[in-house]
Amino acid sequence: MVTTRGIEPGQIVRSLAGRDKGNHQVVLKIVDESYVYLVDGKQRTLKKPKKKKISHVQITKEWVNLKIDENDLNDSYIRKQLKAYEEPRRV
């Protein structure tokens, strides 16, 4: 039986499997004991979050404030919060 392992909405996680492997995302919602909805503000927007198994993400000790005014919670806000976690591009 898989538990949520202390994952909370707003927590930043890193994907361990799939096409988005290595990318950082924000937990939007916990579906059940096995799944969460993730957003990154780019490919996975607030209107189209990614449903992913909890076992396929690595938890960080960082959070994004999702309890801000609903008008301020948008994909741009999510992108800005995750910008610090992007790896520099190699040229």
C-alpha cells in the first residue's frame, strides 16, 4: 500500500520517470494514496495538470504558496516559482 509520504499541495517535486524526468513541478492536488496532480506552468498548466504516481516523484523540502488570491494564481506565477530549479542550458 502506497502512502502520500507527506506530500502536500504546493510542494515542489522532481519527476523521476516519464518524458518529464528531471523536471521540477508543483503538486496541485492529491488524488488519492497513489496519485497527485502536477503543474509546471509550461506544458502542464493549471487547466491541464499531469496525473502522476507518487512513487515516480522525488519530494523536496520547498513549497510554493498556492493559497494566494485566486486572481494571482496562474501559470506565470508557477513558472516564476520554479525558475530557480531550472538547470542552465548548455550551448
